[in-house]
Amino acid sequence: MKLIKIRNILIPVSLGLIISTNVFGQSQSFRCNFSDGISTNWDSGKPSTKRVSDMSEMIFDQVDLKKGTGRMIGNSGSETVQVLRGDGSFHIVERTPSGNMNTTTIFNPTQKYSDLYPVVHSRNMNLMSGPFPSQYVGLCKKLN
């Protein structure tokens, strides 16, 4: 009885790891487009949040989960970034020259969008006027 239970757990977990390794196994590139977002400012002394759709396309190149490195290409040029493996996802961490932190999480494709990868991009900026966090959602397409 215990053998059957262990097998029922190990087989799905093993398959999940194999699929995750195949999807995110070697150095890869992704083009991400964002459809919706929110941003918050403290200009009036208290948080004010609004919907935004001003996020441009981002490209992530040379994403290598084994080395934990990659390159982000955006409207301000390119930047070397840290890449961290997640459970069915990976996280891209950018630290700007001013010390602000931006993260992007690219998830495994869903069944509905088998060739597209859901993505969430979060910016946590500290401007002269105060904190200015924002978060955008969209889909990425694998380029290679």
C-alpha cells in the first residue's frame, strides 16, 4: 500500500521536473509584451493607485538558469541580470544603478496558451517625490 502511494507522488513530481527542465533547460531568449498594469505614487502624501498600459516590450536574452545569468533588453538599453529558478517559473532580478529593484517572473506555458509564457514585471522605484511601485502582466514568446 505504501509503495503505491509513494509511486503516485513520485511519478507526477518527476514528470513535472522533466517538463520544467525541458522548457527552461538551456540558454534561451524571450520577447515579452505587457497588456495591463498598475502604478502607485505618494505625490499627495498618501498612496494613489491607477491602471496603466504604458509598459513597452521587453526582451530577455541569454537566459541561463544553470549559471543564473541573463540579459534584459529594454527601451533604455541592455543590462546583465540575475536569474533564479522557481517552481515552474524563473525570476529575473535587475538592480538599477540608483539601487532600485525590478523583478520579472516568467511562468511555464498554460494549457490554453501552449506557446506563450505568462509574465509579471514589478518595479519598485524610489523617486525624488517618493516611492513609485508598478506591476505589469502579459505574455512572452520564446525566441529560440
